[in-house]
Amino acid sequence: MKPTERSHPKMLCIFSEDTHIKPH
């Protein structure tokens, strides 16, 4: 767990969407 995720929980949501759009 990174502190960034806790500091920016919304970023996690955006990151999740990016993963959905970009199947890496």
C-alpha cells in the first residue's frame, strides 16, 4: 500500500479506469 493511494483515493479510481481502458 502506498501513501499516495491513501492521500488520493480518487486517483485510485481513475487508475482503475485507465486499466480498464488500457489492458496492460
